[in-house]
Amino acid sequence: MLRTEIAHEQVLVSPEKMQHFQVAVDCLTKARGDADVVRCWHGSTVNNIEKIAQHGFGIFSYAENGRLYGNGVYLGASVAVSNDYAKPDAKGTRHMLLCKAALGKLETSIHTMTQPSSGRYDSGTDNIFAPRL
């Protein structure tokens, strides 16, 4: 069983980013009827977490983990999944972000994907019935 202790928490939301997020939610809701907003985890190195805090998520060259299901931002439904991607720093501390994401319509992803397979989908996952990623 995973034992997690939160050593530090910090809110990284700016009014501008929340406004952009709400626009995306509104667009997805209008197009799909539901934006499917969820809370999920992102684990990475401290270096990546700092860059995400400064610039937000995106597909950047500084991504240090693999792309098993294709290019994109990887978020875990469970802290245990994201913990595997959170590489310990010099002190052994793992770094994760608790995120709010608008998934829209999901499809099963494969590693060669760089975007949804068609305009019918917005996000990809490993398993649409029991997503881990």
C-alpha cells in the first residue's frame, strides 16, 4: 500500500489560467454537452513541476518521462499511478500536482498518437472504462 505524506502544498492557480480553463470548459460543454471535469494527479521531477508552475502544461522538450500512449499531458486518476512518474529529488521527495482537467470525450490512446484520432474525441486514456492515465 502506498503511504503518502504531504510535506508541502502550494496553490498554483492564477486568475488568468482559471479564466482560460473556464473558456475551455464552456467550449467542451457546448460541443459535447459535458466537459467531464475531473481532479487528477501529475507526477514528475521537481524540475518539470517548476516549469509547469511557470508556464502551464503543454508538450515541451523538457518532458523527461516516456510517451507510452502518445504525446500529451499525462494525468493519473490515482495518486499511486502518478507517484510512479514522480522521480525523487536529492532528498528523496517526490513531487506531484493535483490538477483539475476538462477531459471532454475520451478515446483509448496508442503510443503513436499525437492528437485525438478525429474531431469526435478530445482526450486519450489507457482504458475508457477504468482509466488509470
